Amino acid sequence: VQLQASGGGQVQTGGSLRLSCAVSGRPISNFGMGWFRQAPGKEREFVAAISWSGRSTEYADSVKGRFTISRDNAKNTAYLQMNNLTPEDTAVYYCAANGRTMPTPNSEDYAYWGQGTQVTVSS
């Protein structure tokens, strides 16, 4: 299983980006999906997760109301729509896949990880 994250870039405060995570090797419908991020000098942290069906989602408090996780099983792709970005959102964003049916914020539950995509928000 391989995960390819894309869509990062540099935006100004208040801007938006949409990250994509393309899954290959197995159908994405086999997996719950999640997004994590790691800022310079900080530990990796949970951002958002979605169940294999897409019916359930979970978000970190810091992104609730601004970020939306979604998935298109037909395209074998998961997404993270990020709105109203702030400099505090600057980080490398990673997508990951797990075998659980419900969303999970625990990185230990994720067996597969993408390579990361850089998001930089300037003030």
C-alpha cells in the first residue's frame, strides 16, 4: 500500500488549501484515513480522521470549523480542505491509513503513511 500526499503550498493568513492523498495497492475503502501534521521543532499531531465509510469524522480542536476531511472511494483518494489558515497551521502534513472502522486520532493505529506535503502560511 502506498499513499501519496499532494496539494501543499504557501498561502497567506486566511487562505485555503486542499490536500489530497492518493492510495494505491489496495482499495481505499479498506481503510480509515487520517491526517497528521508536524511543525518544526514540534511533535507530530493529529489533525483529522474519517471512517472507512465516510460517515464518521473526528477533528483536533485546533482545526474544528476550519478543516474538513472527506474521501472519494471511487477515486481511491482522501482529502483535507483547509480554510481560514493561520501561521500556526504551518507544518508538514501527512496522510495515513488504518484498519479500524471508526476514526482514530492515535498515530499508533495507522499502518501506512504518506511522504508528507509542506503547508506554509504567512502572516
